[in-house]
Amino acid sequence: MGSVINPSIFKAVYDKIVTEGQQSSSGFFLRGVYAAGQGKKHLELKDCFSRIRVVNGEVVATEFSNNTQRVRFLNKVRKLYCGEQISQ
């Protein structure tokens, strides 16, 4: 499976959401992106329409409702990584 995101960027965004975000019932939440995980091996970033799952540092599953939502979600992740403001 071709990776849609670099695992090191994924991990950096995951860590940022966990440290700066608000805790919710499904993990942590920051600027429209949820971060959930089981230990350090099974990590997940998601929003209402998209999900990326990483196991042991490799992207193992991606779910996007359509290409438009895929682009929007990956832009949210990119903006979190770069520290840019996300418009809703």
C-alpha cells in the first residue's frame, strides 16, 4: 500500500494533538482532528470523514469518504504539522 503520509509527520502531529489538545471520549482533539491510540504501537488520526491508522510506524489503513474529504483531511494534518491556522 502506498503511504498517503510520512509516518514521522503522522507521529509529530499525533504527539502535538495529545500534548496540546483537549481530551475527549475517543482520545484527544485539536482543531478538528482526533488522535487515538493503544500504547505507542497502534495510533490513529481521524475526523468525521477520514481516518489514518499506523501500526509499528507504518501506515496500515486509510479510510476516506471521497477524494475531496481526503484532501481536506490531509490539509488539516499538514497545517497542524506546520503550525498554520486551520479555518473551519
